Amino acid sequence: MSCSHLADHYFAYNKRHCPRKVAEFQTIGDIVEYLSEQTDGAFQDIRSVSNAYKHLYTGTGPFSRYSTVDSCGAIEGLTFTSDDQISEIHEEYLAEGKENSRSAVVVKRNDGSQFELLPALDKTVQVFFDLVYADA
């Protein structure tokens, strides 16, 4: 949720204190679209997960066209072997004591496709980092 809210705060703060940083964005929707493009859709997925969690979105309603995930979407923990084959699907998000494996939280989008949450967060955080520190 923090990553989603950062767009709102970045836009509102700079609109008031440093308008040149957000001059190309007329609305929060414009910056959301920009961030989604810069992250190859990862920010839209992160924002969708945040909104589904906070607002219990479903596939219908005024905001459904902006959301890639609804509140009924599946979030699963997966354990992968060292060659990235799924070895286990579980509700626990940590696979302790399993050598040569990694765990991932996977979110199912409305269209049936899936994405790993951590890489989407990493990509989004990096774009925010570049955006916030562009003039530093």
C-alpha cells in the first residue's frame, strides 16, 4: 500500500512545493499512467493489489477498468526448486529449511495471468527512487 500511496503523496507534495517536478502531469491518473509505463505495468499491478486490499474491489464498478487485480484474486505462496520449477503451493509465504529453493508470493490478475509480487515491488521502488532523486 505504501508504494501505491507514494504516487499520491509525490504528486500532491510537488504540486504544492515544487510544481516543475509534476508539470507534465495534470491529474493523479496521469502520474499513475506514467509510472505504469515506466515499470512495464508493475506499478499498475502494485496499485491494484493495494486498492483490492483496501477497498474490496471486484471486477465491476467505476474503478474496475484501472485495476488488474480484484479482491477475489488469488494470492499464493509458491516454492521453487533451484531450476525454477514449482515444488510446492502453500499459504505460508516462507519456505524455511528448504535448501536450493526460493519462495515467492504470486498474484493472479483478472485476465488469468500471474505475476510475482516482489519483483514488481522492486521495479516500482527503483522507478520511484529515480524519480524522487532525479534532481538531487
